[in-house]
Amino acid sequence: VQLQASGGGVVQPGGSLRLSCQTSGFTFSAYYMSWVREAPGKGPERVATSDEKGVATSYAESVKGRFTISRDDAKDTLYLQMNNLKPEDTAIYYCRNVALGARGPGTLVTVSS
């Protein structure tokens, strides 16, 4: 099982980024998938979760209305569109398959002016 996040970078407050998580080694379309972040000095925070079909989604209150989780089952890829970014969104972001206990290396998002 492999999960590889990408798309992080440095962005100014109010900016946008789109993260991708390429997966392999399991039947992607059969599982809920989540994005999780870890900010400096803080514990992990589940940011967003998608059901197997990308129909039912849920978000942390801190990102609701700004972030959108989506998936492309044909590409075995999970996405996170992040808009109106704030400095407090600075963190390492990674995707996770809770059922399989799998996560991959993250991608760093830095929001700074």
C-alpha cells in the first residue's frame, strides 16, 4: 500500500493550492479516504473525509467552506482543493486510509506573507 501526497508549497494568505494523493496497492474505490494535517507543535487533525464514491464528505470546522475533498477513482487519486488559505493552515498534509491503517509521507503547505 502506497500513498504519496504532492502539491504543497508556499502561498500568501488568501491564496489557493490543490493537493493530490496518488495511491497504489489497494482497491482505491472501495475505501473512505481522508486528508490529515500536522501543524508545528500540534497533534494530527483530520481535515476532510470522503466516502467510497465521493458523495458523502465531512470537514473539520476550521476548514469548512474553504477546502473541498474529491477523488478520481479511475486514477486512484485523492484531491484537496484549498482556497482562502490562512497562516493557521500551515502544516504537513498527508492522505490516510484509516481502514488499512495506511498513510504516506506528507507535503508541506506554508501560508505566509
